[in-house]
Amino acid sequence: MFIIKRCLFMWLLLVIAISAYAQQPLPVTLKELLNKVDQKAPALLTDSAAILIRRAQANEVHNNWLPNLKLNYQADIGTSNNTTGPYFGFGIIPSSSGGIHNTSVTTALSDNLGIAALDWEVYNFGKYGAQNRVANSDVTVEQNQYAESKYDLRAFTIGNYLQLLRLQDFMGIQYRDIQRTQEILRSIMSLAKSGVRPGVDTSIAQAELSKARLNYIEVNNQLKQVQLQLSAVSGYPYQSIVPDTTVEMTLIGQPSAYLFPADTANHPLINFYRSVYQNNLDREKLVKKMYNPVISLEAAAWDRGSSVDASGQYNSLSSGYGFQRGNYLVGVGISYNLFDLRRRQLKLRTQKASTDYAYKKLQEQQQLLNFSASQADVEMETALNRLKEIPNQLKAANNGYRQKLSLYRNGLADILELDAALNILYRAETDYMQAKYGYSNALFRKAITENQVNSILNLLK
């Protein structure tokens, strides 16, 4: 009967364990997370919409060459009581300026007028081409800004993913620390009951256990905060963002993972500032072209009718509707404003200052990127040296704790010595965790700075 109960109990534990394992979300690999960020990140969706705006604006500029062809028709009734003389037209000119009678005539007349007018800026000495180059350059700047934002967001995602690995590893350390403290507490309570150990040891152990549990709660909160940040850019529910714990050891197992050629010349950050500089150069060329002379083709055809005949006789109003005379006019003209020479000089001076700023900004980013690459190399070297030394510390700390626990149980060490050994082990495990994180972080920082992230991702599953 006892054997049957024991088998049933073991079977129940197995079912519970399988059920709990099945409910846990599968790990999300770094590649999967980055692909999701590329598709779902709100910032990238906004930047991609900005590209569409620039393309629409470029298409609008490309059609600046289209002529103006205006069709006009009007039917009127009123008076034509004018005197001959020139004048400047302000706004709408209500009637012709010629006088046909010696006296004032207020008799109403009717007329109608239909006009088709063409105005076409046929040639402007390169202005259209310069406008198109600036429009295309604006699109390129927007595309490179999108690529740079995408690269920055991938760097942000990688950094938080590694942080998630570190915190998950840290939670494991806290969990083991709780287990060890509970083990010590059980030993103390057993020894205290037999009178071997004083009751104060129990209080000290309980305080340490409470501290370990509080640390676990705090680390768990930090982990959830990082999960929430990754959820905001990927669209994953934050609870499902469980990192792949094999990442760090996979990278550590690749001794030559950091030996890749730098590609800072084609870095998205450099490409963006280079496109901004090129955009300013294109705008300089546009300034030089936009004040050039303009050659235009002008054409018009019109028909007109009036209730006043050629002899100045006012006929019935109905006779004024319907076309009676037709004309056309075609001409080619050239226009140039001499004061545009000064305007071009001033505008070009302003644009050259903007171009110079863009060039200096490009140089600044190139220098910062080169400095970051050197800094990443130093961090990489430090991380490698730390990884080589850490195992010695961890092994010694673990042996020291086990020996001290054995001595305490045999009455040869006090609680303070045991607590010190436990803290040394805790620090060694924390240092090992930091060493793994430091190596992975330095490796990816080097890859991000030198534009070789895909080379590292290819090493992972």
C-alpha cells in the first residue's frame, strides 16, 4: 500500500512539473526579437511614413516643368464709358481703357469673352535639374535617417536583451543564495534545539534569508522593467520575452568572435551625415541656378462678342452674346532681374555656411566613431582577461563556503565566519555573472560601433 501511494505521489509530481514546464513561454532568440522590432517598432513605422512624404514631395518637384494652360470664359453686362489713357492695373481690371465717344455714355451693353492662355517656362538654365537633385537628395537623407534609426533601435534592443540575460542570471544567483541561507537556517535550528548553537545564530540566519528574498524581489522587478521596454518596441507581451540563456556561453565559446574587420565607412550613422552634407551641396547648386534668366513660351487664343458694333452703335443686349471676333498671339520671351545677382550672392553665402556645418558634423561623427571603436577594443581586451581569471575566484569561493559550512556544523566555526564565506561565494558568482555580461556587451558594442552586428548574430542560433 505504501509503495502504491508513493508511486501515485511521484506521478502527481511529474504531472505538475510537466504542466508547469508547458506553461512557460519558449525563449525568444535575439534574431527573432530584432526581426520583430524591425517590423513593429513605432518609431520605425513613423520614419517609414516620413520617407513616403519625401517621395511624394520629390514627385511634386519633378513635375515643376509642366506649363500653365488656363481656360477662361465670361459673359458680362454693364457700361463701357471710358477715356483713353495708360494706367497700372491693380487687381482685376473691370473694362478696357479706350474711349469711343466724345460724350459720356451710360447705356448698358453686353459682351462675352473666351480665352485659352498658355504660359510655359521652357528653359531656365538648369533650375529644373537642380530642383530634382535636391528633391532626390531629400529622399536619400530621409532613407538614411530611417536606416540610422533602425540601427540605433537594434543597438537598444541588443543592449536590453543582454541586460535581460544578466538579470535572469542574477535571479538565479539570488535563488541559490536563498537556498543556501535556508540550508544554513535548517542546520542552525537543528543545532540550536540540541543546545550546540545559541539562538542568536537563528536570528542572524533569518535576517540574511529575509535580505536574500528582498534582493530576489528587487531583481525580479528590474527584469520586468527591461521586459516592458523590449515589449514597447517589439509588440511582444512582456511576459513572453524570455531570453535564450545559451547566448553568452555560445559567444564565449567562439574565441575569434571579436576578430572581424571594421566597416565604419559604411556605418548607417556616417551614411546619414554624409547624405546631409551632399544634400547641402545640392542646395548650393540650386541657389546658383534659381536666379538664372528664364525663357518662356507664351500663347493665347480668344474670341469675343459685344452688343456695340464697329460704328459705336448700341444694339440689343442679346446681340452681345456669341463670339464675333477671334484672335491669337504666340511669343517667346526672356526675363531676368538684375537685382537677383545680389540676392543669389546673399543666399549662396547662407547656404555655404550650412554646408560647412554639415561637413564639420560629418567629420565629428567619424572621429567619435573611431574613438568608440578604440574604446570597444579596450573593453573587449579587459573582458577577455576578466573571463580568464574569474573561474579561479569562483572555484575557491565555492570550496571555501563548503568547508566553512562543514566546520560550522561540527562546531569549529561561528555564524559570522560562515556568513563571510557565504558573502564571498555570492560576490564570486556575481562577478562571474558580470564577466559573462561584460564580454557579451563588449562584443556587441564593438560590433555595433564597427557595423558588424550581423557577423555576431550569425554565430547565434
